[in-house]
Amino acid sequence: MPTGIAIRDVRDQLFDAAERILLRDGPDALTSRAITTEAGCAKGVLHRHFDDFDAFLAEFVLDRIHRMDAQAAALRESAGTGTVAGNLTGALTALFGSVAVAIVALVIFRDELRARLRETWPAGVPVLTEAAIMVASYLTAERELGRVAADADIDALAPTLIGAGHLLFADRKGAPPDEGAVHKTVTTVIGGVVREA
């Protein structure tokens, strides 16, 4: 990028480049040089906007977590429609078919990144924790509608679904699981508490 030409939305451009690299090549390929090359800008651009590389990565992870807000709202709004298992299958497939699995690997891969994230995210792996909150909110709405048993332990079911979903999708090199495999996992976890006709 020639000097003196302003880059519009540089943060988004760098975050999008980081996501592409993470999805394509994994967390070990994520370097400041790789990101700026992918974004088509000078290496110094990243360091002008972030204190250091781990600060960039922390902001990237938090940005991608906030993008889950729309998915969480859509899942909650689906309460009372379709089937509980179908709604959860779609949500888990969308969640883990995105950059979420790769972000989990990135957070596990980098000690300094985990330390930075602990400053604003005190417990758990951020993407997985946020996903569990999303699923718990949905299951609570379904329980209020009577489609999930009143005594269902949502605080146990939500992380169980997220953990099982993560294990299904965790193999980045293999083909992702098909909808049937995800649906089978979901129905196994929630089968005892669903009260649909």
C-alpha cells in the first residue's frame, strides 16, 4: 500500500484477513505479516492501530464474539417454532461452521492471548462461553413455552450441547459433520427434556 493513501475501515479489513487465514491455514499461520499481506497493506498498519499483536488478536476474538449477537437473537426468536432439536441443530451448525472452532484453537494456542482475554472475559473460552449463554437463553424461552420440561437443568444442557457440538466440528482437516450427525447429537442431549407434540 503506497504511503499517504488512507485505508478505509482498517480494523475490519485486518480482522477479515485474520479470519480468512485462520479458517484456511489454522492458528499457527496467524502472524502480523501474514495478516497484513492478506489484507493488502503494510505491516506497520497493524502496529499503528494496536499496541501489539496479542492486543490485535484479543480485539479480533472479541469482535467475532460480538458478531454472535445476531445469531443469538435469531435463535431465541425461533422459540415456539419448528422443533427444539431442529432449531438447535441449525444453530450449532451455523456456529461451528463459522470461525468459532478456529477461534477456540487460537485461544488455546496462545497463552498471552488467553491472559489478555481474561481481563475482559474472566471465565471459560470466550466463544464457547458465549455460545453456551446463547443456547441457555433459547432453552429457557422454550421452557417458558412448555416445549422443554419445567425441571430441565438448562445450566447443564447448554454447555453439554456446546461441548458436544465442538467435538463434532473440531477436526478442521476433515469434512464437517452432516446435519444428521449434528441432529443425532442434539436429540441425544435434549431427548429427555423435550415436550413437543
